[in-house]
Amino acid sequence: MHKSSIRLGVDIGGTFTDVVLEIDAEQFSTKVLTTYAAPENAIIDGMHLVCNKAGIMPSDIQQIIHGTTLATNALIERRGAKTALITTQGFRDVIEMRTESRFEQYDLNLNLPEPLLPRQMRYTVEERVDAKGNVLIDLDRAKVEAVVDQIAEAGYKSVAVGLIHSYLNDEHEKMVREVLTEKLPDVMVSLSSEVSPQMREYERFNTVVANAYIKPLMKSYLGRLEGRLNNEGVTCKIFLMHSGGGIISIESAADFPVRLVESGPAGGAVFAANIAARYNLDKVLSFDMGGTTAKICLIKNQTPKTSRVFEVARTYRFKKGSGMPISIPVIDMVEIGAGGGSLAHLDSMRQIRVGPESAGSEPGPACYGRGGEKPAVTDADLVLGKLDPDNFAGGSIQLHTKNSAAALEAVLGKTLDMDAQTAAFGLAEVVDENMANAARVHAVENGEDLSEYTMIAFGGAAPLHAARLCEKLGVERLLVPPGAGVGSAIGFLRAPFSFEANRSVYMKLSDFNGSKIQNLLTDLKAESNGFVRNCDASAEILSEFKVYMRYSGQGWEIPIILTEEQAMNPDVDTFERLFEEDYTKLFGRPVEGLDIEITVWSVNATTPAEKVAPVTTLSAKMTADVDKQRQMFDPAQAAYLEASVVLRKQMANGAEAKGPAAITEEETTIIVPASRTAIRQPDGCIDVVVRT
Amino acid sequence: MAKEHSNVAYQVMWNRMISVVEEQAQALVRTAFSTSVREAGDLSAGVYDTKGNMLAQAVTGTPGHVNAMADAVAHFIRRIGRQNIMQGDVYITNDPWEGTGHLHDITMVTPSFHNDALVGFFACTAHIVDIGGRGFGADAASVYEEGLYIPIMKFAAGGEVDKTLVSIIRGNVREPDQLIGDIYALTTCNEIGHRRLIDMMEEFELDDLNGIGTFILENSRRATIERIAGLPRKEATGEMTVDGFSEPITLKVKLTIEEDRILSDFEGSSGLDKKGINCPLVYAKAYACYALKCAIAPEIPNNAASLAPFEITAPENSIVNALHPAPVALRHIVGHFVPDTVYDALDKILPNTVPAEGAGCLCNFQVSLRPRMDAPAPEDAVRSEVLTFNSGGSGARPLHDGLNATAFPSGVMTMPVEATEHAGPVIIWRKELRPDSGGAGAQRGGLGQYMEVGAREGHEFDIQAMFDRVDHPARGRQGGQNGAPTVIIQDDGTKMNGKGKQFVAHGRRVMMAFPGGAGYGNPSDRDAKLVHRDLVRGYISAKVAKNDYGMPDADIADILNTVKKGEAL
């Protein structure tokens, strides 16, 4: 008999814990409320629910893949362990002084976010390495011991070590660890040269501090989770989703918990990448819109774009610079404060502004009838006819169009001399434009032209806005997959084992040293492969080589992908050619006569992407049954049109719903504007394309 | 025939134009070579109508550029001549009076054509590390000594770069690759703005920017004037004195609030200084405007209409209206003190709104490193120019402490020490907060910082100091105490000056303490919890806790003991 593959994906989010059980191609999913005090409880409950649905025992599960927002939340809510930093003398305040600038220049009452560790928890040792990695001042062991004695007296649970230029020379950091481990074996230690061996002290120190800060919490959580699962009869291995879009062992996750930050959204990007593979799409824009934020990610060649640094816990209207930088390999996403619950107001120029303040679930948008008086995006969607008031969230919440109209008129319409419908149009256009702008900027920063892209939309609010975004961005095709409500958890099941190792080492092309490069990349390959080998003893491992290059003197590097052949037999002309091609693509023209340098080297080890069953795209074969008709506003035509309402579950393969139409399901509604038509595909995706 | 547009469409377009200029600025950050641009963000970018009115400006950037650049494009149009403006042109200048205040700022302007018609301009400005001459510093006696002057002219005509100009520039500066790289980066950034503007115009079927321009300017003007109309119709004067170069400088301003404008007249301010800390009016105006906007209309975006109601005047050849050929390289020093002067006056009209005085000007220095000359230098010793931007503490606010080591009014960032040390053979031995430097008050002034700088083995250097507040620390407001003054000295005790180029021998270090912000309100009114917190964190010493805030010895001992035990969290 064919042996089934039985895997479980679990995503702990802020409100819900999503659990997906997959037995071969069949999926059983559930959402349970996240149990903050002991998050493992929700997992156990959810697991039993899906096991019952599928008629299997927990002991039948062969693999569990877990992603969680706990690491992110611990940083946002400052719920980490009592942690100390040991740093180079003279640099005690790096994580507090930040960039010495104000992220909002016109606010006289601006306050900067507090560092994770206040000043009294930051200790220094006399030592110094220079920018070439040479030791200028030796580290004296006795002085380290003296600091460790202070740390012992103060009773820290976790210690971060971040020394200047340690990404070039880690001897001193290792010596600090040696003393700590000897004298305080129970204290957890994180080194910046291991957690994030990259230049720029503020980012590196902040990253190692974040790692140390959440390490005890995450280690204990992961230990408890393993124990609870074992008690329930689970015997299989548990893996963790990391921010770079792959999975790592539970042990690696406990050592480098900062790599778990943003693992949920990373799962969403992997989910979209998998659909891109099914449809053989090389250029995809994933669009995930929920209640409070929207996330946008570029997926090229079925691989989400990655980055080396991102910002977590923004404190000031999602403004760049108001959070803390974390430099780890991460799926490169833009997140803006635009969701179904985002509230609108007028600024002093009578401009409509939307978000980042959100109505949340209490009182919720005005249409919930729970006392909300400000118009939210959902209110605009309702007034514009995009939502059915009697059939929202599967009919579980009755919506009140009157309340929406009143809120729109009071907050926007009165001043702008607009009726509720026009105000709703304005609100929806502004939020759609905000998201489209974020996507455009992200594309330009990556040298991409969105008109060649296909959008994949998931999350509760995305299908309501996705097609309008496509119109604004010149994107011709939109796919809305089934199961979009638990997209991240499904994404976990599609993720490969992977680990990216980085190193900052400077080399000018005029000083090109092929054998040094070979050695460096071979080391990084061994390091990254080791992490993957820990997860799977026999799988094939692919290595992806990337170097970050710039003109000597620039501060911004661009990532250059090398083939294994190019990496293992480095050739200066090839490096130069690859850089100039990419530079020209990004910025229009190369700069003649300047030296080029390589700053960061990276190797990502990954198991091959899971084989997907390709979907043959169906063209329209029949017209979908129309459930009813209703008036729906079409923003491109700036008018209400008669739209068909179609039930998604009743659409057969190849069934077509021509815009203007609303395709409804329990969790959401797909809006098909007049410019588009929608066709159901064999894998259940709704394919929304330009009407010819 | 141009399409009619609704209010909703214009709202979307305005948003888009702000996003376009932001992209323009980001492109500059990513392609620039000077650390001042790429790490510190000393730049600006904006889009203009065909008459040179600024319609939108990037949020990224620093106020001195932001507001100064608003006037620049009109000069370009006048100098180049409307009939000579062609597709593929790029214009350049570093004229201190028609650009942004000193030769070290390169401003570039690119005309934007759509369907062969001129529809507007893109402009951007960046602070570059070297422009030849004496090097970046205050030592020049006239602008002729401060470096290469590039009058408003075509850098590229019809897409062809002027190679003669490039050769002249290359031959006159210390880091030619870097400067030419930056000029190309500026060109690229305008190009990216232009492309995105055209995308927008196509999407909305615009033939020109007249409609959207009018919408932006009218809404901004109305909003700004509404704010001004809500203020008391009063006048008040403000004054402050700072170190200057050869002698102390006094800045004076008279603010008059009228129904639809605010006048700032700097009559009575000091005359020109002999050295290069004089400020062209355009730059003083930028910071006066910035100070007023922060206090009165912070959220209204910068454009021609939102800036127009702030009118600034100053007598010719006063320190804030230096005319050609006065030396102006370090005009930022005076410019950065303009907001504190304006706030001294505004506090008398709008109490409980503006902060106490802060560090004011950035605490910048440039080091010119070279192989040691007193003994044989190692073979790998090099010459190098390294510029760093640093900040003291900002002044305490009516309801909040000042910000520690954070730039105000400037908007630039510091450079990472690790990046600075890759830029040349310099070693930053120390860069950390300076306890006890924030002026005591009900709200405490922000802390300044300590820095120590030396060179790698085998090098000596000149340090170009650009510091103030050695003799004139930030003054407290409403009973708050002064911030700590600037201190600069060598590690062997050799005295140094706050300004000017000074030699530092092989093996020596320069020890600097940058000023703290002043306090706001009486220290005895400070919340005891905050004094406690400051002592725990070491923002203040036991001595200050006792003397300035009256904390009893026993409490101090208790608190310090809990810190040792790790209980003071």
C-alpha cells in the first residue's frame, strides 16, 4: 500500500493559531484562539481538532512545522529575559544612540524608542579590533572575569556580546563566552559574530541583544512544546519556520531565536511562491492584507526576495526608523498600516488619510454597529457594494450600511462636501493608492517593472482590494488561491530546509583574490549546509551563492547571484560584468572608471523546492451561475454598476464570472471590476485577468 | 484636451507626487559615494512646476536643504534661459547663494518633458565631502579659497555630458572619483523621479501639472494661513550669543505675527565673521522657516505655498545674510542656531510650546590623514579625508526631556563607526553618551556625547573642528539649567580650539565632549521617579542627583546598590 505523507503546519498569530494537517494532497485546517499564557495549549487543541477531522492519531504525524509571532511579540511588548550586553569600552551606548537622528523631523515632542536594554545593563571591556581585523588592544582575561562577576551579582539570565569589528575577527567575543560559560554555566550567551556577522555596529549589536533577550523565553517555550507534543503521542521531529522562508531544527531555533521573527509572514510568501510554481510564473507580487496591515513581497523565479536587514516593532505610525533594526536573512517585505480595520480621517489640508490606526475588533468598523464612529476601510467597502451586509464572515456578523454612511459623512463628507458614496470612493482610493505606492516603491528599489508581474492575493481583506491594485499597478493577472485564510501555515508545509550564512569581508576587484574567495565561500557553504544536514541526514542540498557589491565608496550594496560554477572558480571579469549588468538595471547606467568592491558574502543552503503539480490554465468554458445582482461601485469608471454575485463554491472548473462581479465565500469576497474577468482553475484558484 | 479630474483623483495624485520625490531621494542614498549622503542623509529632493514653484519634497533629507532648495530652481530657469531648456539636459551648481548655502552642496536640476512639452523640473542636493580649496572648514577668508565654484550651467546638454566640465572638476578636488560618482548619483535620482512622474501623468492622462499644482498649492496655502490666523497677533524679540570663530556672534530676531504671514527680521544680528562661518540668507531662511513650521504647522508638507507665509529678512552682510564673496563653508554653524533664536522670541508669544536651547549646530569634524612625516611611515600608509557628523543633546521640551545625542534642528544621521573606519585610517576610540551634560530641569536637557579620535599606526592628521558652545552653553528655559559646554583637548593635555584646522601628531588622540541640551522648568519640580531613573541609568551622577535635584545621600546609596544587584529594572 502507498504510504501516506502526514504533516502538520502550525502558525501562531496575534489573534488566531492556524493549524493545517496535510495527508498527501488533502488538507484539514482549523483556527483556534491563541492562548497567550501558554501558546502550546492552542497548538495541542488545534492538532486534536484536525486529527479528528482526518481520523488519524497524533502519533501518525510524520513532521511538524511551526512558525510563530511569539518572538516578534516578545520584542514589541518587551517581555524578554533579564539580559546584559558586554561591549567594547567606549561604545556602551551604541544601541541607545541609534543613528542620532529623528525619524520624524517636524514633531517637536518626538520621543525615540527606548533600547531593549537600559544603560545600566550594558557593560564594557577594554579591547579593540581595527577595520582590517587586526587587534589594537588585547582582551585581558582578568578584566573579563571582573565584568562577569558584576553580571553574576546582578543575576542576569542571558548575555549578549557585541564588540567593534567582531564580524572581521571574533576571537575576543569567543573569549568572553569562554569566561561566561566557565563561571556562569546557566547563563545563555549570544555572540554578535555568530548571530549577525555584518558591518555596522548599531544593527549588529541590536540584533545580538534581541537574540539574547528572547532566547530564554523561546528556549523554554520550545522545550515545553516538545514535551507536550510527546505527551500527546507525537514522536516525529519538530521544525521551525525562520524569517528567511525556510525551516530549521528546533535546536538551531533555540540558539538563534531572532531568526524566528516574522516567520508567519515568511510562510505567507512561501505559500505564494508555491502557487507561482504551480502556474510556472517567474514574476509574482504577493499581497497579504488583513485587519490592520498589508504586506507586499516580490517573488522572482518562484523564490521570495530576501534581504539582510529589516525593522521590527515600529513605534510611530509604521514610520521607517521608528523601530529597531534586525540584521538577519529575511524575506524582503514592505508592511504598511492598511487593513480592513484601518480608520480614515481628514488632515489639515482636507486630504483623506487612512491608517495606521485601526478599529480592531472592538468597537470595530462603524458597520459592526458596536459603537465605532470613525469610518474604516471595511465601511467604505460596504457602502461601495463590495460587501454583502447580510453575508459577512459567513453571515456571522450583521453589517449596518447606515452606520457606515453616517461615519463617512460625518468624518469626511461634511468638510469635503461629498456624499457618503463619494467619501467611500475617496477613502478606498486613498488606501488602495497607499498600498499601490508601497508596491511601486518596493519594485523600483529592486529594479523591477510591475507590469510584467502577476499578483497573488491572500488574507481576509486582500481579495476585496487586489484587482483595483492591479489596475493601478498595470498588473494584468491576479490569482486568489483557496485556503487563503490559513495561507501562512500552508506555506510552512511548502518550505524547504534552509539556512543562510553571511560574512562581511571587504575585497576590491582590483585586489581580487580567487583562492581567498574560494575558501571563504567553501567555509560558508559548509556552515550553512551543516544546519540543513542537522534537519535531514540524507536530502540533496543546494547551495545558492550571493555576493553584495558596490562601487568602492558607495554605502549601498546590490546583491549579485553567482552560480556554483562562478562561485567555486571565481573570475574577476565575471564578477565585474554581473555587477555592472545589475547596477545598470537598477540605476540606468554604470559609473565608469571606478573600482568595485565586494562587502558581504552569503551562501544559502536549501533542500530542493518541493515538486509541484503544474496547473494547466483553463480558459473560460462556461458562465458561472449568478446568485443575485447588486449595485457595486467601479473605481476605474467612477460609477455604480450592476454586478453579478457568484458563490465561489459553486464555480466549476473553467466557470467564468465577468466583471463587474463579486465572488463570495465564507472568509472573504473577491471583487472583479468591470475591466476584468474571473475564471476558476483546476486547483481552486480564481484567476482574474483583463477582459478582452 | 486634458481630462477633468475629481477631488478624489487629485488627492491620489498628491500622494503619488510625495511618493515620487521620496523615491528620488532613496535612489540618491543608494547610489551616492560621500558618507555624508549615503550614511548621513545630508540631501534633499523635490519636484517643481515649470515656473520653479516647488510642489513636493522628499521627507528624507535635512531642513537646511529642504527649504533652501525651494528657491533654487527659479535661479536655474533664469540663468539657463527658458529657450535653452531642452530634453536630455541636466543642470548643475554649487553656488552658495543660488543653491543651498556653501560650495560643498551640489544642486542638480533636470527638466521634465512629457510629449515633448516641458512639464516641470526635478531638483536634488547633496553635501559632498570635498570640493577642493582649503578643504571643508572655517579657515578661508573668502569664498574663493573654499574650493571650486561651479556656476549654474549645463552638466549634460541633450543627453551629452560636458566632458570639459568633468575634467575641470576632477582636476580641482581631492577625491575626484567620489565627487564624479556623486554627480552621477544626483543625475540618476532626478531621472528616476522624472520616469515616475511621467508614469503618473500617463495613468491620469495629464498633459501638464497645472491642475494638480494648483490643487496642492491652494490646499497648502489655505491650511498654513488657517494656522497662522489662529495665533495671537503679537510681536516679540529673541536673541542668543554663541562662540563664533574670531569673536562671539549674536543672533537677534524680531517675530511679527500678522493675519496671514509671520515676519522674522534679523536686524541687530552680528556682522560678518572674518572666517567661513557666515551664512547666506537662503540657509538662515531655511532654518527660521523650519523652526516656525515645527511649532505651528508641522504636518503640512513643504512646498512653495506652505513656505511662502514665512517671510525672513536680514540686513545685507550681517552674519545671517552674507553676500559674495564672504567665506561660508561652515554656514551650518550659524544656520543651526537660528531655530533656538527664533524660539527665544516665539516662547514669548506661544508659551509652553517650544524647547529650551539645545546643542544647536552639529558636532562635525573632518580629519585629513596622511603618512607620518616625523619618522618613516609604513608602506601601506595613505592619505584620506574622513568626515563625521555627530550630535549633542537637544533641549528639554515643556513636557519631555531633551533627546540624548540627537540632531536638532539638523535632520542628518551619524555614520556607523565601523563604516567610518573603513573610509580611511582613522580610529574612533570612543563614542558614547556624556552623563551629567543635560541641563537640570523639571524636564532634563538631552545628554551630549564623548568622542575620541586618533589615527592608525603610521599616520598623522589635521582635524578640522566645527564645534560651538565652548563658551556659550545652551541656556535653560523657565528655570531650567544650562547644558554642559563643548570641551576639546588632546590626550596629553594639549589645548585645542573649537573651530579651525589643527595638527595632531602621530600617536596622539583628540578627546571631545559635545554639549548637552538645556533644561526646562525648575529642577526641584522634576518627577522624583525620573531623577531615580536617571541615576540608575547613569544619565546623572550621584553628585548631580544630590546637588541639582536634592536627592538625599541615603536614597542615592540605596539606588546604586540596587543597580549592582540588578534589581533596578
